[in-house]
Amino acid sequence: MTPKIYAVLFISLLSLAGCDTGPKSGKGFTLPEGDPQMGRQVFIGMQCTDCHFLANDSTVKQPDNPQFSIPLGGEVRRIQTYGELVTSVINPSHSLPSGYQKEAISDNGQSRMRNYNDIMTVTQLTHLITFLQDQYELQPFEPSMYPSFH
């Protein structure tokens, strides 16, 4: 084999080694499909509207305190993955949103979001995640136009 082939083989093996399929891997984790209408009811019933508002749905109550109003949904350049949405509900301190004063959204690095893990059922979680996924609209990529330099 030529050195080029060895290099390609090495890089291929190295990239496969980066795919974590160990016992703590999230690969293969999926909740059952939920009902978005039921998810809307969960969103309202669990008082998510105390701190969140839906960017594309003005029929849902807005938070009373605008300092704590974190938008969900709307037009985005990157859709949150299924796993990111689940994690943001069951472990909100995992990734705090940027663009807010830390004191407004956290205490000592922990999210101010209520912990719903002992309150929300798995069925409610599946409905909520399905509802939240439907709230996001991916903006099409628009490349920058540069003048031609010939």
C-alpha cells in the first residue's frame, strides 16, 4: 500500500473512533411520537409561559416579566435537535441561553427553570417535545454576495 492509502485509512479510523457508542452514548435514544396539540396543553399547564413565549404564536400568554421571557420557536438558522430539546427540559442547567444577564436566568450557574423531572410524565414530555419542534422554522441559507475580482 502507498503512504497515501495509509493516510486515508488512518484518518478514516480516527474519525470512527470519535463516534461515541459506549454505554453512556445517547445514540438510539428516542421518545415515542407525541401529539403537538397535547404538547401545547402541557406547555400552558406546566406554566412554561411564566418564562417562555412562542415567537410564532401570540395566542399563548406572554410572560409577565419581560426580563425573564425567553423566546422559543420562530425563524432560526439552526434547528435544535430532538436531543437538545429533551435535554433542555429535563436538565435546563446543561446549557444556559446566551444573550441574557446570568443573574436573570441562573443562580450560581444553575438554571432558574423549575425542575419538572418529578412532576412531568414521560407522556407529557413526548407531547411537549413534539409541540416545541413544530415551533421552529428553518431559515434558508443565503450566501453572501461578493464582487467578482478578475
